[in-house]
Amino acid sequence: MILVLSDVHLGYARCNKKVSSIFLDTYEKGNIDHLILLGDFFDF
């Protein structure tokens, strides 16, 4: 499985860290072969 995350913007005051965390926890035990991060993952 390929998991793709885009434009998470961690560090931005209005980013939804809880939803991102729940999403990643959901797939943590899955069969992920590749994790692809697109766009702005961190926002400083």
C-alpha cells in the first residue's frame, strides 16, 4: 500500500494535529510499503 499525505502544515496555529495523528494511527498497523509526503508538511 502507498500512503500519501499532502499539505499537513504542522506548526501552523490552525492545523488539525489531532486529525492527522488519528489518520496516521489508523494506518500504523496496516501494510504500508511507502509513505509519500507532498506539499508543505511542516509550516514555520
